[in-house]
Amino acid sequence: MSTGAAHSCNRMATHLNVAPVGSPYSENVVAYLEVDNFVVKSDFGDHQGNINVLRLPPGEYEIYPSWMVAYPIKVTYERFSVHSGDTIYLGEYFLDVACTESPHAIFRDQSNRDLSLVKQRNPAFANVAFETRIPISGGDVPRSKRFCIGLAQCLLSHTLGVGGADNRKTTDSP
């Protein structure tokens, strides 16, 4: 999969987390992917972005954005499955507007560009058949799936006993 944004960000960069379904928010993250961070050199000439190749064990996974902020933000997430022997292309997670805690992100099919670059950089993938599974961006998540971001808010939520049944901290944005 690739990640990208219309331009790079130097103040509120977005990161994309990949974690097993049911993991507490920001825990058990198996991949932490940069989306629009200005310190990461872009793989593309027309926008900030990068190619990411992950080796994941079979299982159910969630992809969700995160930011380094000290207050809660409602986030969206997408789920995908990995089965033994799968080689999957999930598309490009793309932000129309960078440097904001409420980005409008979509998954789009950039398989021609991305897979060509993957095969060019790693000849071991030259004869690998990729299955394309572009997630359908789901928009807002229900109130029960709102997560807190930022240590102070998460600690406050935990101290007050505010949390979802799956140990994700739930809270409203200020």
C-alpha cells in the first residue's frame, strides 16, 4: 500500500497505524506509516507520499490515522484480512488536505504506479501476483468507536473509568 497527501506537513503530520482488530487504541501496532511528514522523502514527484510493503501474519487488521496531539480526535478506520499466502495491495491512503486533525482521506487505486515501483525496487516481487483490495472509506465512526489521542486525555479517561468494552478510550472532541 502507499500513503500520501497533496503536500507535506511540518506541524501536524498524520501517521497511519496498522494493528490487529480489537487491539486497544495505539497499542499492538504492527506498522506505523508516515502519510504527510515533511522529514520523510517522498517516493512520488507530484505529491508527498511513500510506498509501504508489510509482511503480516494471517489475521484481521485495522488501519487508522493518528496524530501527536493532546486532545481527543474522532478517527475513522478500515479493516482488512490477511490469509496465509496472500499478497495484497490495499491502495493509496490519500489526504486531500494535509496538516489537519480532521483530514478527509480516501483509499484510491494506484496499483499501476505503486506495484511498478515495488517491483522496480525489489526484484523478488517481479513475478508475484497481487490481489487488489481497496477499502471503501467509511466516513465517521460511531460514538462507541471514538478514541482519545494524547497522553493527558487518555490518562484522564482511564482515571475516570471512561472507556469502551474493548478497552479503547471513548470521549467526545472538545
